[in-house]
Amino acid sequence: MKKSAFLGTLTVAGLAAGMVSAATLDDVKARGELNCGVSTGLTGFSLPDANGVWSGFDVAICRAVAAAVLGDATKVKFVPTTGQTRFTALASGEVDMLARNSTWTFSRDTDLKLDFVGVNYYDGQGFMVRKDLGVTSAKELEGATICIQTGTTTELNLADWFKTNNLNYTPVAIETNAEGEQQYAAGACDAYTTDASGLASTRASFADPENHIILPEIISKEPLGPAVRHGDNQWADIVRWTLNALIAAEEYGVTSANMEELAANSPNPEVKRLLGAEGDLGVMTGLDKDWAKRAIGVAGNYGEIFAATIGEATPIGLARGLNAQWTQGGLLYAPPFR
Amino acid sequence: MSDTHAQTVPFVRDTMLPQANPPTTEAGAVRWMRENLLSGPLNVILTLLAIAAIYWVVQGMLPWLLASVWNAGSIAECRQIIADAGRESGACWAVIRERWPQFLFGFYPNHLYWRPVTALLLLFVALAPVLFSKAPRQLLWFSAIYPGLAFWLLWGGSVFVPVVALLGLALGWAAFHFGQRISPLAGVVAAILLPVLWWLFLAGPVAEDLGNLLPRSMPWWMEEVRSDKFGGFVLALTIGVSGIALSLPLGIVLALGRQSDMFLIKSLSVCFIEFIRGVPLITLLFTASLLLNYFLPPGTTFDIILRVIIMVTLFAAAYIAEVIRGGLAALPRGQYEAADALGLDYFRAQRLIILPQALKISIPGIVSTFIGMFKDTTLVVFVGLLDPLKGITDAVRASPDWKGIYWEPYIFVGAIFFIFNFSMSRYSMYLERKLKTDHR
């Protein structure tokens, strides 16, 4: 009798726990802290400084969500995840969201039961070669040795692309980005291929960046974005619209500096709705009216974050390219705040 | 008397000749080289090859090491200084100079560095009576409370958490002591059951109540440091030392269990050992970090470092068990019979006769397992913990200032690992010499 009662209690507790876990928002609020899965260290995107304070482009998304939900951008526990553990960490509930430059693919979105809530960086796979190789297009890489990280989508893309273009190549398998740079710099391979954003920062880290060029061909689509678990639409909405708020803020010219002023007397009703001065959009997501204002207040809008972490003024020096607003010829297009 | 003698023998030396030096080819460096390096055609070839290899390594490394830069703010500055000095390439140790606290402490808060350092220093104090017979025996009491003290120093929080946990052990000991008077079996059962019950049901609330009773200040409370702040060698040593300390007793129990005549105990031990040895450590670590979360109710916070320590301990214990089984098997049958003939019961026989000899034989194997385990702690990088070799190195390398640095962090971390492992290895040799009782 006693035993069955004990087991029954356990079951109820388990069920209750299961129900609680469905509402990530409540969990995060109760915990007072957002668990955000990030990369263990990727220049410009997520890196801890000498004091263990995380910064970077992906990290900024986590901080914006924390500010929107908890009102404090520092209430984030960054969980470093590796390529192998990232999706399981999310699925098992160890992290509430993932901002770990992960490519949005069909099978990840469906089979792995993730929800990619948007794209914060449109990337693509490129090639870097030494200038004295005399190559100006990836199509001239016939017979080249190419350093490639094993077990990644880039490896498969490379094989596909060379097959499509009827070219031969010799792969040099490497384990990590750092090793790849080392091998390429030591001349173990003619070309180094990885995501174009990675190539740019790798090139910038060389002693002689002027002797290396990044070839114009981008051979794959790598839309990188934050992801949440399947099955909690409210939480997915919050992360999705926090990202959209950052993007829309740039489109409407809302910055961390002029935010307060625009909220008070912007002629654009959409800006007022975004900043919570009109309507109550935030309440519909389970937050309050000022959520977007807090998110933008952390490090500014998308453009400001981009410029501060990976933009042309930083050592990484990425151009906006595809990541410009749709009004500027890019792909960033936030749905209307209405 | 007569001078016959003088006439028959033209010359008699009446003083000893001074000792002459041996021929140059038979002494000193020349002899050593002739005997050790050039004793035959094959050895001559091998010597030449070795010299060529050493030369090749040195001529590659030496210019790089000679052009070391210690003061710079970034790798670009390093390169500039090296180029200004007219060198082609050089080591940029400035990264170690700037980031060494991170390699040693991870993200442990700066103002609390004294805590892991104190824990490490006290570790040596606690180890002294265990490792060296000359150390005062009273120190063993300190060794007994050291785990709780180290836990408190590393993680902080309320002092009652470790105190209450240690009380469980004391409870177990007392139960064993008094249970023995009723029957040996009752003693063992009580010694296992009581602490487990204590930890499961009473320890948590008691620690909490005591913690709330007293002010949140020293000596009752220290600033808490969460596990995600651990990294570098603080993490490696925490996992390594706990793993070593816990896996040895567990390994001994498993080895004895495998030798046992009792079917259930024997088969459980065999299953456990063979399962753990058949599975890679990474699999166990993944299980600890990811799979466990599916089984535990959501919201349960089961510390990741604790999970990893448990897995590493189980892993090392299985290997230790097999090493000790080797030692047990090497003992002549007569030793077991002698113990029986003296009328010793099982536990006394093991404690007084069998294990001291078996463990002595197993020392090299045990220490090898420990060294391997300590190095394996770097594998925790795969579950997202910042180990010194790759986790911290990657984090440092991700900073734009130091991106492109490659060998220096590896050499630095490798050197520290070498110091620890070499010390362990030397200690095991000392122990073997000390315990050597035969005349071989």
C-alpha cells in the first residue's frame, strides 16, 4: 500500500514535471535565468573573454531574449555545446534555446524535432586559396588538395559541388577549425573550405592576409539561426519575435540610442507598436509591452549588433552582403508588427 | 746479513706504484659511448639515426623557441615583434602570460582563486599520511574530512552540505561498529543502509535548516561558485582526484566480488566490469550529460561535474578491478591456505594477508590506470565542459586577439600534465622500492 502510494506520487510528480516543462517561459521565469546553448568558442559569434563574460553575434541573441523575458541581459547561463551535443542538449531540456550558428535544414527541423525560429546569419560555404596559386575561381581548382573538416555538412557540400562541376580534388581531413588553419598555413593543402564567415576571420588572423584570397563562389546555403524545442509554440514565438524585433528595429531606424525618443514621438505607428507605446503586442506572447524595447536596449538593433561583433570595423570584417535588410538588397525581412 | 738476495734479484720494488688511470678507451665518456652507443654495427647505425632525429627536431624547434615573445597584447603584436627582431617565426608565449589564469582556473571568479589553491595545497596535506608512512598518523583524521572540506572550498555555499554528507559516512561507520556485535552481516547491511537512507531523506532538509539557522557569512557560508564556472586545471584536477580517490576502493571491491564464491555477487561484478570495459569513455560521458536528462524529471538539477565524476569513477574502477584481479591471481595458492590455516575469517584474511600482497603486485598497473584516467579528463570537452587542453584553448583562440595561435597553449597544458603524471609515476616507483621485501 505504502509502496504503491509512493510510486503514484512519483508518477504524478513526473507528469506535473512534464507539463511544467512544456511551458519553457514559466521555467525560465521561475529559474530567473535563461539557459542558452552556444558554441564552445567561435570568433565573432560566441566567445568568453578573459573574465568568462560571453560576447558575440550569437550571444547577443541570447542576451536579447533574456532581456525581453527576464528584464536583465545578464541573467543568461551560457552552456557551451559541441557539434555533437548541441541538439541533444536542447531536446533534453538542458538549454532553453540554441544560438550556436547551426544550419537550418529540413531534417533538423523535422526529424530532430527542433524549431528554427528564423535566420540571424545567412552564410555559405566558400574557398580560400593562396594568391600565388593564380586561381580566381573555384572552378579552376581541378586536382587541388583541399582541407576540409570531417563529419560536417561542408564535407558533403564539397563532394556534391565538385561532382556537379566534374572536377577532381584530394581532400585533406582535419578535425577542427584551428587545425585546418594550421594545415593550410603550413601548405598542407592548396585550398581551405568552410563557411564564408569562418574564412573571413581565418584570413584576418593570418600573418599575411594580403597573400590569401577568398574565391567568389559560394557553393552552399547555410542559413544559421536560433532554435528551440518542438512543441512549445509560445516560447518559439518569443524567441522568433525577439529576433524579428531586432531586425525590424534596424529597418525602421530604431537604435538603442534613439529608442526612448521614438517610442514617445515617432510618427510611424509600427515603430510605436514595436516599442510598446501603442497596442499591447508583447502581452500576446505572454510578456509585457516593453519586451522589444528591453531586447533592443541590450546592444541595439540587428545592424548595431552586427557592426559591433562581426562587421567591417571589427577584425573579422564581414560585409553585410546577404545579411542586409531587404530594402538594401539583402534577405532580412521581418514580418510586420501588427 | 748477506747480499745474495740482492745479487739474484737485480731489482725489487719496495713501494707500490701509484694507480694509473685506465686507458682512455676504457674510461669515462669514451668508454660509455663505446659500450652504450657504438657497441656494434647495428648500434652505430641506430645512434647515427637518433642523432639525426634529435638534430632535426632541435634545429626546427630551437629558432622558434629562441624567438619567444613574452610581452604582447595580441598575436599580431607578437608577429610584429618577431619580424622586427629579424626572425622568421617564433613562439608567442604572451598568450599564456595573459590567459594563464584561464588555463588553470577556467572562469572561476578572480577574487576566489585562493580557494582552489588552498584546496590543492590541503590535498597534499591530506595525502601525506596515505602516501608516506613517516607522516604523523593523526593526520589521517584530516584526510577523512578532506573531501568535504575540498567540496566546500571549491563550490562554496553552506558549510553544512558537506558536513551533513560526511555525517552519513560517520553514521555508516558507527552502524558497522555496533552492528558487528550482533552479527557481521548485520554490520555490513546497516553500514550500507543507514547512510543511504540518511542521504536520501534527511540530509537535504537538515543541511537546509541548519543553513537557514545561521548567518550567511564565514565560517558558515562562502560565496557559491557554480559548476559552469569551473574549467582548466581546476576542472581536470577536481574530476581526476575524485575519480582516483573513489575508483580505488570501488575497484578493490569489484575485484574481490569477481573472485567471490557467491554467484550473485560474482555475476554482478563480472557484468559491471565487462560492460564498462566494453564501452568507450565518451559513450559514458554522453550518457551522463545528455541521456540522464531524459530520465530525470525536468527541472532536476543534477550537477554536470558530479555526473561526469561518477561516470569517470565507474570507468576507472572497472579497469582497476581487472588490474587488482591480476595481482590476486599472481598470489600463490599457499597464501590463501595459510590465511585459512590461521583461522582468519574472510575479511581479516583479505585485509591482513591477501590484499597487501596483491595490491603491492598491482601498483604499476594501478598507477598506469590513474595516469590514463587523469589524462582522459580532457575528454569532458565533448560534453561542453571547458577542459584545459581543448575547451579553454578553443575559447582563448576564439578571441580575435589570439586567433591563429596553435602550439603554445598545447605545449603549456602538456607541460603541466607531464608534471602531474610524472610525479605520480615517480611516486609509484618509490612505493615499489619501499615495499620490496623479496631478495631478487
